[in-house]
Amino acid sequence: MTDATVTRPRTRRDAQFDRIRDREAKLAGTTQRKGRFLSKFLNNRLAVIGFAIFAVICLMSLFAPLIAQHDPMSPNLRAIAKPPSAEHWFGTDKTGRDIFARVLYGGRVSILVGLGSALLSALIGVIIGVYSGYVGGWLDWIAMRISEIFMSFPQIILVLLLVAILGQSLVNLIVIFTLTGWGGIYRMARARMLSIREEEYVQALRSFGLGPARIAYKHMLPNALGPIMVNITLSTAAFILQEAGLSFLGLGVPLSIPTWGNILNAAQDLRVLEQNWWIWLPVGATISLFVLSVNFIGDGLRDATDPSQQG
Amino acid sequence: MNKLLRTSAIAIIAAQVAGGVSAQAINESELSDPRVRQAIAYAIDMETIAETLFEGAAIPALGLTSDANNYPEGMNSYSYDPDKARELLAEAGWDGSRTLDMVYYYPDQLTADFMAVVQAQLGDVGIDMTYRLLEGDVGAQISGVPDDPVNGPSVVDWDILYGARAAIANQEYFNRFAEGEMPTVPTVDALVPLVESVNATVNPAVQRAGFQEMEGIINENVYILPLYYQQLYIFESDRINRNGAPYGNEQYNYNFDVVNWTVEPNEDGELVAYTNGAPMQFFELPWQNLGIWVHSRYAFDTILEADGTLTPIGGELAETYEVIDDGMTFTFTLKDDLKWHDGTPITAADVKWSIEAAAQAPITHPVVSTTLSRIEGAEALASGDADGMSGVTIDGNTVTIKFAVLDPNVLLTFSQFAPLPMAYFEGTDPLQIQQNEFWQKPIGSGPFMIEEARMNEFTTLVPFPDYHGGVAKIEQIIALPSADGDANLIRNAAAFRADFGYTKNATDVPSLEEMEHMTVRPVNIPYTRMFWINQFPRG
Amino acid sequence: MEMGNDVALSVRNLKTYIYTNNRCNRALDGVSFEIRQGKTLCIVGESGCGKSVTAASIMQLLPTLSRIEDGEITYHGPDGPVRIDALERDGAKMRAIRGKEIAMIFQDPMTALNPVYSIGFQIKEMLRYHTSLGRKDRHSKAIDLLRSMGIPLPERRVDEYPHLYSGGMRQRAMIAIAMSCNPRILIADEPTTALDVTIQAQIFELMDTLKRENGTAIMLITHDMGVVAELADDVAVMYMGNIVEAGPVGKVLRKPVHPYTRALLDSIPVLGRGKDQEIKAIPGQTPDPYNRPTGCQFADRCAYRVSACDEMPPETMVADDHRVMCWRYQEFMADAAE
Amino acid sequence: MLTYIARRLLTLIPMVIVISFLIYLGLELTPGDAVSHMIPPDAYGSMDEDRLQELRESLGLGKPFLVRYWIWISGVLQGDFGYSLAGGVPISKIFLDRLPATLELSIAALLISTVLGSILGTISALTRGSLTDQSLTVVGMLGVSIPEFFFGLVAILIFALNLEWLPVGGRTLPGYDSFWDRLPHLVMPAMVLSIMMTAGVMRYARSSMLDALSRDFIRTARSKGMPEWRVNILHGFRVALTPVIVLIGFRLPVLIGGSVIIEQVFQWPGIGKEFVSAVRSQDYPLVMMVALFSVLAVLVASLIVDLLTAIIDPRVRLGD
């Protein structure tokens, strides 16, 4: 028994420890273990919140036609810049379009751009990176040089250059983001492959006479998936922000298509900024929440997949 | 002023159009059928758009020119009438299978909003339309003319262009209707001689008759659909006192008597005024945008002087001037003791050189350039057969200009034309005159001279002590590089960093009006926004 | 166990739990022992048995997510006994003990030294906080220490960074740091595991010399029975957070009274017994630390298991300096005697 | 060291040449050129196309692509950066004018984010799991989740227009000659530009610090009885610093890129603002030089990072 005269002062941590200890004492003997990955992810409160927000925003955008009561494209000149009401939850914009509907439909495009470009660049980066990282040779050399060229630009400069060269359109924007984004994933995948390549099970597989493609994609790739997923989430966040930034410069998705960036761009007008908060605040908050949620997810994934991070 | 123009327009449209429209397509394009174009005109509720979206900062248009004196009786106002539009479309056999491709080149939000509204209104009568912003080489994309002036196919790759014509001379609105000049309209035989006639006379009555006839034909057939007249809005802070100087078309040079303006002293007791229009990288040649930038307004004087409506009213650098020989000769005498900002005298030789250089410079304003190209010897100079224009002669302070072809806008041109000091351009190819380093800190002739020019940051101007019209009272003008339609203009104005200036951007107007220290004055200017409807079949 | 005057440190019923991953690992579940002045106590056991946690508890160097639940750690210093477990973890009093009174060397000299500071800096840092030596004296003392640890050219090497040292040299440097303030107790946590065998011998020789010359009490954590036989005065055998057997080295190694000690001894080759010696692996596996048996931790792997083993056995004195935690040590002793 | 730097710089040359060729080729493929951008579209309808063609010829735009590229690249290699097409201003002059502004902004943002980010990240790591740590993490995440132009606009609304504490934009005004005069202009853009990076540095410093604190030598330092500040700062932070510096080094060019948008928001007369207008007006020589400059900045920054790492971390030897 601890001598009462010499105990250290209790801290917040002690209470936490007591809780764990008591719970363990109760559970002694029973076992209930989820997969380590899932349990770690679920234990990360922020990641779970992030995933919930992400899912809600995605689903609402996906089912926009069912949720939105108004056509996002149809102006109503008799209801211009009206504040939020029962009829228009987020109010109307300067042409009387329903902002709630626009945010939902805009989400479709913005998420498509963000997630689509991130997935595409991951696909390209992984396909090339995994193979060239494992096999090496001239393919690796060329891919490496190309990625070096792409990566020696500050991203925004490269994006602007490509916008100038390819022109402004939704498809072009996805292509541009993919072009600027694949390099990072490629290098990461390649580096992972280089280290995994030295592991014994790979040597063993090779001795079984499996083809390099099969070894690389079927057996090695799964071991590199964690960081790749993290990278996809972070790219998604970055691309969505960049889409908004390009809209600000007037070089983003054409204004005829509602995207979060295009909607938020109305805040450039000082009067809108000062007087019509509902035109920019909901969409600004949506972008930020969405990006935040993606970042939370990425963080959770990182912790969950990183074996070096215990506790 | 706004109201006034509108009521006069309405008075005229009260009369009914007496029709003479060939109501059928003249080639394979449905848009060559006037009924389809009329339907488009009826489908767009410009009145409501002007009132709501543009918050009154647009005047629904009737004709191409905004001057009601140019309209014949019985102009059709095409007031919003969707039923009529549907009826006309049905008559024309419009089956809705075609989606019109609308293009525009203004990158601002308001234009995009306007496009969205037009899209909805056209959709309402059964015309599907998509819109897109033109990028890259806009000029090439909007100006190609088909080889076959009736059947096309069109060179431009769109159905409707939303754009504008900003003109100082009314002829500019119609000149493209000359034979084989118009990218969107098959040659209209009735218009060809009319275009010629308004360009070949200095008689206002003859010109007016021509304009009226052309406006009538265009209105009836909707060859071009004028949408609204752009006004220009002069804003002025309560610190500025113009002391009675007039307000006018700020995009061009007019007599606004800046010498006599005053401004409330700042904390240090200095008379400093802020404006916008400072250069970003270089000062623009004042022959292109004739009065937009800070230097062309304050640092350069023109030969003649115009009033706020750009009607020439007297000499500026010229003491006296005269048009003789039925308009074929123009002569003027410079004031005595005129000086450039570097203190050297302004000579007739500077003027002659400037005329010759402007005639060769590639980006000279079209009206000025047309006038100059009609001077005797202009062709020889252009082809390189001569070093100067034989039609421009000097004698002491007097310059005499002989024209080979009559030009209706001589006085207008010279009221906008600012000579440059030739000494700085020795050895410069007029083609590359803009590329001269002179434009980092130009030497001018106007009431203010450029004190310091930090590109993209600010330009300061101070009174020119030797100015022929007296020394300006404002001690310093600080110009920031924001411009018309730039969001920064409003921010600067809100932060008391814009004491006077102008904007054409309808979005800016309410913002400026709400600022307590700001007064905004609308000015009618010749600037018409319109739809060019491509009436050639697309290739 | 008698409490002699020569006791440098006593640990009584120490319980240290680790709380990572929102779970509770009862890493030490009631451990008692003493370290005597001028003597070497070896703590042996498989990895994960709690040896290092014991050392960390004494130094109060436990990971953040862990705490001493119960028990006493008493340091018998020159100024009278100090209850270490009651001191604030990184408080001034604890810090005054660390390094100065009790010093520690670690398993991996590759990582235990800070790569961005020179060896000299890391020795002098210690002198600066625990002695009143001036800057120059500290420098020459650092050189002396390195020299006495057998590092060649100490004048030059004192300013070199750890990555320029070989493994063995790093551990010597580590010992130099630890010994710089003449601590009364030296805790060595498997100091040679990461080193070559030849280097091992040199390091141990060095430690033994220090013990003899300075009277330092040494607590040596190891899993190498050969080392124990060589260096130890006393031995404590740990298994899953308990000391299952403790006593003088001669008794414990020669006549173990706990089945685990026996199994441990049988599982390693002993130098000198020849090639034919029988090596027996311990059957079964150590239990999941988060899911411990309620009774004797070794029961699952023990040939002597009976139903009584489902309860925790008490510490029993076999002799006045030899104790064991086993319900059936008598049966075991009887068997062993045959 | 010097030979290493020289060699690294030499390897940059082929890289830069390839990149410049690719950019030149890309711009070549876009319709239009600087001349067509000299004319406002509203006026284009009445311009004399032949005259413009002459101007094209005189600016050398009519020559075949490879010839133009050759003229350009040989000029650059001889130190002649060419002239901006629109105004004929020497590009070297544009650079001299704009670069200080961009550097001033970038360095200010870099300083703010480095200091703030590493302090907050270290605090976060030292109080790991606490409320402070969690709030810092969430705030940091929020910082990287809000579009920066939006941040900028709201900052202008609040600090410049409502509170009138700071100017709306620009870098200087006539008579503001010293840095201190100009400082109020710098505050908002630098703060806004640094937000994202502060969050990034904080996050990185936290994990780097956590990593350092979990290392064995920290335990060694504690076992030596060192005070906590010394353990955390001298031993932990010092080691955690290396990766943070690497990150910051790599961020410098990103900052130059990131300032593109901030320069627009705050009318900051820097390279980024120039780049956007050059891209819009297809001023090839200028676009090329800015792009090349930014590429060089990235490559040189990575070289500097390598050198810095070598200075900070004695284990690192520069590759031979």
C-alpha cells in the first residue's frame, strides 16, 4: 500500500489511467478485439468525425437532385440576393439562384475535381511507381526524370502554365491536377517498393518464378497502400483548395459550371463580402469543412497505418 | 440622365414597325432566319435584367447607337414577350434540336451571371444555349470573315457573341456592314452604300439620314441585337472640388479643367489626391486607349479640345485651327512657348513626326488611324516609298494637313490625338514604338508631369510649372494601379485611396454609392453591349 | 532479507503499469529487491519480463503513459533514505539523483547518444549540472574520463561526434558519461547486447573494475546467464513482472528453486560444458501481457502446475538470502535433488 | 563543399534547358500571341490586321518555332533575358523591380511560419494528448483547410475596412521609403500567406519533436539528470530541427508559388502577380523567365536544404 505521506499529487493522467485499469479489471478474461487498423482509426475521434462530415457532404452532393428543392442553374430576377429563408435555406445569389442547391451541385463538381484528380494521379503514380520501383531499368530512369521535371516547379506556377497551355475546362482541370499530382505519389510508391523489394518474402516469391508484374502489383503493392491512401486524401484536399484558388484568379472551371470555388468567388465583390454573408459563408464553410474532414481522415489513416506510431 | 434617355427611347418605339422583313432563312443556318433572331430578341427581358441584375446600371438598348436622333420612326423595341418569341420560333420551324453556343470575353462575375440569366430566358422559349468564356487569342476568334459572304461557312466558331462596341464616332458601329467585312452577317445589300455614304461626308444631316436608315434595317432584321447601353460612372470623394469643371466621357480626352481642381489638404496640409489607372509594367502609348490611363489624362495634351460628349470645342495645344477645302484640308497653329515636361519646346516638327508615327503604329485607335490613313502620302509612307507624309507640312508653328480622301472625323481625331516628343524616339521603328523605354517614365505636355513611376505600385504626378494653361492647384496626384472593373478599385475607394476616377462596371456602382464619402455620377457614353448573332452556317 | 548498512537501494513491492493503446499492462506486479554497495545485482529474464521497466522505475524514466501504482523505491544516499517513487518525475530532487547518485547506461550505444552533439559535450553537460567544475576543468575531466575508459587519443576524440565512434567505443563513452560524477549506483540495461562478443568482455571488465575501485553498486540487466555467472554477486530472476527467484549468484545458478530458473538455465549453452550438453527450449509462449493469467504467470508453461497455481504464489524465503515465488518449490527442489 | 555546390549547379543546366524547351513548346501550341492581347477585345473588330501582322514580324513572332527558341535560349545563356513583348521592358528590369517585393513577402511569411510553427508544434508535442495539443492540432488543420484568398478577403474586410488598422493592399505609398514605413502593408499579406505554412510547420514540428522525444538519447539525457528544458530543447528540439528545416527549405519555392494568389488579393507588386498577367497576355518571354526562375528557386532551395542539413546534422556527409 502506498504510504499516504509520500504520494505524488494526482494528475489528469492518473484519472485516465484509473479508468483504463478499472475497465481492464472488469473485462479481465473476456476478449474482444477489432482489427488493429480499424480500431486505431475508430479510436481517433477526429478521424471518425472527419469521415462523418465527409460522408454527409458527399452523399448530399450525390443525391443533390433529391435534396435540393430548386434548380441550381435557374435564376430568378425577382428574388436577387435574398437572405436565408424557409424557401431558400442558404438564401439566393445575385441572380436569384438557390445557393443551397448550388452548393450541393457545386459539391459534385468540386469533389469530382478533387477526388477524381487525386485518384487519377494516384493510379498513374502507383502504376508507374510500383512497377518501375520494382523492376528499375530505363523505364524507371525515364519516369524519374519526368517526375523531376514536374516536381521542380512550384505547383501553382505549373498549374497556371498548364491552364495557359491547355485552356480552361473541367476536363482540362482534372488533367492538369493529375499531371501535377502524379509525381509525388509516384516517388513515394517507388521508394516504398525499393525498400520492400529487399524483404525476404519478395526474394522468395521471385524464387517461385512469379513474373515481376505479379510480384509488384499483387504482392508488394498491398504493403504500400497505407501511405498511398494518406497521399490520396491529402491530394484531394489540396486540389479542392486549388480549384477555389484558380477560380479566384479567374483561371478555374468555367463560370457556367457551379463549383465551390466559382460560388465562393462572389466574395471578391466587396459589397457581397460586407452585406451578403449568405452568398459566401455557407460555401466557404462547406469547402473548409470538407477539406478539414479529408485532412482528419488522412491524419487518421496515417496514424492507423503507421506501425511506428503506437499509442 | 439615365431616365431621360430611356423615356426618349420609349417615345420612339411607341409607333409600330412597318414590316419589310424577308421572313425566311437565307442560308442553311437557322439563325439566318430573321424570325429566329427576333424571337431571341423577344425572349430576353432586358428591362428586368437592367433593373435587377445590373441594379439600374444599364439602359436597355434600342439601336446600335445610343443617340435617339439616329433612330427612324417605328423602331421595334422587342419588349419582353416570350409568347411572341415562341410563336416566331414555331413559324420559323425551330425544332429545338440545336443548342446555341454563346461566347463572351469579359471574365467578370457579372457577365457570367448575365449569361446564366440569358440562358434561362432563352431556355424558357425553347432555345437551348450554353455559354463559355473565350480564351487565348480572342481577336482571332471573333473577327474572321467568311469567303462566301452569303452561304459561309462561318469562320468564327460560335453562334452568338456577347460583346460591345465602344465608339467615339458613330460610323464605327456600322463600318463592318461594308461589303464582306462582317463575320456574322451575310452581306446586306441595302446597307453597303449607306456605310459608304456616312463615311464620305462631313455633313451631319447626311450622316444622320444614313444612320437612321441603317438603324431601321438592322432593328427590323435583328442583324445585330443591341442589348443595353453602358454608362460610365464618375466617382469623386468629398475631398475633391472640381470648381465647376464639367463631367464627361472619361475614357477619352475631354476638357475637364483639372488645373483648377482643388482637394482638401491632408493631415500634413498637402493637397494630395488619389486616383487609379497607374501602369502595371509600362505606360501605354496614349494613341490606343485615348483617355483611360492616368498619364493620358493628365500628362498629355491633345491638339484640339473636346467637351464631355467628345464634341470638339476648341484648341488645346493649338491656338487656332481651321478646316477648309470642304474638309480636305485641316490646318492649325500651335500656341507660343509650349514646352514638354523636360523643358524643351514643343514644335510643329514634333507634331508632324507624331502624326506619321501614329499612322504607322500598329495599335493606334481605329478612328485616329483611319483619319491619318486618309492624309495625302499616307500610302507611300505605309509602303515604305516615302519617309514622311507629303500631306503634312509645317511652317513655323503652323501645321497643314491635306487629305487624299475626305474623313468625317478629323476634328474628333485631333481632339484625341496627343503628340509625343520626337527627340526620344530617334531610331525607333514606329511599329515598335510601344516597346521604347520612353514608356517607363514618359515626358508629356499636359498639366501634370510624372514625378515617380513605380510599376505596379504607384505613379505620382506633380503640376507642370510651365503649363500653358496655368499651374495646377492640386500638389500631387497619387495613382494606384487598380482599374475599371478591378475588385481592388472598390477596396482602394473604401480605404480612402481613390478620390476620383471612373468605372463602367455595374457591380462597382452600388458599392461606391454606399460609401458616405463618395459621389457617383453616371455619364452617357457611346458604348453598346450587344449580341452578334452568327447568321452563317457553321463549318 | 536483512537490511544491512551496505544497502544502496531497496525496492519493495513495486507495481508499475503501462497504459498504452488504452490498455493496461501490469508490467511490474510487486517486485522487491535490494542493491548493495560494491556489489553487482543481475536481473535476468526473457525480453518483456519487466527488467527494463524495473530500471526505468528506479530512474523515474518511465514512458509518459505509465506510472508506479504501488510500492516503494528507497535510495539510501549519504543524506539518508530518499523515497524515489514519491519524487516528482522530472523534478529537481529526482534530477539531482539521476546521474549524480544513480547513473544508467543503455542497451544500444548507437541510439543512446545524441547524434548532434560531440561526445565531449555530452560528458561535460553532466559535469556542468552535477559538479562545480569550471569550463576548462570540465574539458580536462572529460578527456580523463575517456582515457580511463580506454579510448585512444581522447584529446582529439572528445570533440568528435558519436557517429565517428565504433559501437564499443560509444558504449565506453556512455560509461564515461555515467561514471563522470562517481555515482553510487550504476544501472546497466543490457549494455552489451548490441556489441560484439569480444567488445562485451572488455565492457564488463571495465564495469567490474569500476565496481572494485569506486565501490559502485551495479544493477546489471541481462538475459545472458554466462554474464550473470561471471559478474553477479546477487541474482534476481524475473518472469512477467515478478521476481520469481532471487538470491546470491552461487545459490541461484547452482541450485535453482523455481522451475522457471531451471528452464532458463537449461535453455542456454554454458561455456565449458562441452558440445554434448542438452539444450532445452522452454515449452509454450509467454502470455499476452494484456491478458495475464490470474495466478502464477509461469503456470501455463510449467511441468509442476497444479490447481493451486491459479492463485498468485507468495514470496517464500528458502534461505535467509534466497527467496522464491512458487507454490511447489519444495516438490521441485526434491526432484532437483534426485 | 565548393566543388559539391559547383557540381550540383552544373547538373541543373540540362534540366533547366529541357524544362525551358517544354514550356516554350507548350506556349507555342496555344492559339494567339502577345500581339493579339495588346488590343482590347471591344476594339478588335475595327483594328487593321495587316498592321498587327507587321508588328508580329518585327517582334520576331513570325519566325519558326525552333529558330525563336534558339534565339531566346542563346540569349538567356549569355545573360540576356530578353524583353517583355507588351511593353518592351527588359525582363531583367521587371525582375529587379518585382523580386524584392516577392522575396520580402515570402521571407516574412517564412519567418512567421517557422518561428510560430516550430514553437506551437513543440508545445503541442510536449503536451501531447492534452487539451492544448488537441486544440492546436484542430486549429492547425483548420488553417490548411480554408482557401487562402478567402482568408485574405475576410482579413481585408475586418482589419482594413472595418477596423482600419492596416492598409487594404499595395506595398508602399509615395514617401514611404524605409522598411518600417512599409511594414503595415506587409503585415496582412505575410500573415495570410504564412497561415498555411505555419500549420504545416507546426504539424511537422510536432511529429518531428515527438519522434525525437521518443529516441533513446532523450532517455539518456534524462538519466543524466538534465533539467526538462534542456532535455526538450537542447536534445529534443535540436534534433527535431533538421527535418523541420528541410521542410521549410522545400517550402520556400512553394511560398513563391503560394504568393501568386496572395499577391493578387493584396495588390502586392511581386513576381506572382506579374506571372498571372503574363500568362493571361501570353507574354512568352516573361512567362518563360518567371517559370524558369521559379524552377531555379526550387532547385537551388533543395541545394540549400542539403547544405543546411549538413551543417545542422553532423552525421550527414555531402555526397561525393
